[in-house]
Amino acid sequence: MKAVAQSVYGSADVLALRSLPRPVPRPREVLVEVRAAGVDPGVWVNMTGRPYASRVAFGLTRPKVAVRGRALAGVVASVGAEVTTFKPGDEVYGTCGGGSFAEFAVALPRRLAPKPVSLSFVEAAAVPISAVTALAAIRDAGLRSGDVSGRKVMVIGAAGGIGAYAVQLAVAAGASVTGVCGPGKVELVRSLGAADVIDYTTAEVDSLGAVHDVVIDTAGCRPLALLRRAMTPRGNLILAGGGHDAGGLLGGFTRQLRAPFVSPFVSQRVAGLTALERAEDLEALTPMFDEGTLKPVIDRVYPLADAPAAISYLAEGHPTGKIVVAI
């Protein structure tokens, strides 16, 4: 099969389109014929080995997994002997551990769900990581449908992969949303349901005062003190972005690690977000796509051979919505 793989850490230049053996699913795994794969900051982390602390999990001197990518949408090709939840021919979406920038990938059933019928494979591949993270942020902030009327939510990075979903989910829950984005994305964020939009090139996030009950920060670059100035005294700050290209041992994840030490000493809640990759969350999102409550926002689609260019574009830092690799 064709796959985009690497042998050493580095920039997108270390990636190459290779011919590799088709993976064989173990008894509890599913083999998926990949039709499209999502590009997310985690792909950049795995490619570069930065922040350096990530190498503890992904390989100290070189990547443990050669093929890049985790999010996918495709068709089940075969299943292991112990798999009962899927069968060949099923259309699925979710995440894999063996690399989704390939014609075939193996995944665990607990990380896959039936693909929404209303979405193409390209659209579905834009969901598994970013939308699940946005859903986790909304839940962690306590935004439940029917119980948030009048609550004000700010989403920083509102036109990004996670942020575009967070805006839609918060609006669907009944909140009044302020989106923060660049000047060329204001109308898009409004179209997603935001009541107000701040262009960060002309105003800072605290420009409206301490009025937001919830701030969801997906950008990962602002000091905690600044973010807290945009919140009510009992506000809830959710740090959902790490700044994948920040320097140092921990990169942009330093703020998430600081959050538990800040929160006990202030009236506001400051929390770093960890989103799990679970079929249950995909299954919760699926009807929202099929009913039209949610829609993927896709910036660019690249062919498999151009996956290195897709990651380079992501690393520039300002995609509108998601980037997808079509196989």
C-alpha cells in the first residue's frame, strides 16, 4: 500500500510517500480502507518530536510509528476474529494508532463509529479529533442544552479546527458566543452562530470587559492573566489548545500544567483539557451532523502524495477550519 511515512524526526522534508505492507488486524482490531485523513497539530508533534517531552510517548530518538496521521474516515476492509461491532463494508470514522496517511490503517473498535450519512468521507475525516475536543471543552465548561440561556461564552481561535466546532456546539447549547479570530474570518465565525466577533488584530480578548462566563482558548498563546480579565469573577477558563510550535521542553502545554496550581488561588476555575478518543463521543456528534446542527469547516484538501505540504500549511498557524488529506 501507499503511505506517507518517516524514519527520523524533523520538518515535513522527512516525510516520503512509500510502498509499505498492508497492515494485518489483530483479533481485536479493525482494518480500514482509508478514504480521507484529518490533519491536526498532533501530526506536527509526531513528525517533529516537539515539544521534546512528547518523545517519551512517541519515541526518544525516532518515531515509534512511521506512518503519520490519526484521524480517518473510510470503509471497513476486514475485522479481527474477536470484533463483533463492525463488518467489512461498514463506513466508519474515528482515530487509529498505526497512521492514517495511508491506503489502509488498523484501529480499535472503541475508537471508531459509523460515519454520519450526511457527510462525505472528506468531511467526516475533519471530525474525530477536533470536534471531539470541542465537545469535551463544552462539557467541561458545564454547557448543557437547555441550561445555559443567557450565559456568555468566548471561543478564542473561533475559525480554527477546534474553535469552529466549539462555536457551533456552544450556540447549539443556547449560549451567546463571542468568537475571536483574524480579520479575514469574521464573517465565517458569524455564520457559525457567534453573536459577537473580536478581530484580534484590532482588539484584545478583554476588550469587552469581564463579562464572559466561559472562555475556551484553542489558540494557546495568551497569558492566563489576560484570559482571566475577559471572565466574570466565577468564570470558567478551558485551555483547549497547546500551541504546537511553541519552544521549550513542554511547548505550549506549559499553561495546561500550570492550571491546577492557579485555580485554587483564584475565584475563577482554570482547567487544562484532555480529550479522550472514544466511539461514544463520535456517536454523540453524529446526529448533530445529520440534523444539520453541526457542519465541518474545511480549508484545504490535499492528495496523499502532498501530505507533507498539508502539514506545512498547518504549521503556518492560520488555517480556516480543518485540513484533510484525501486518499
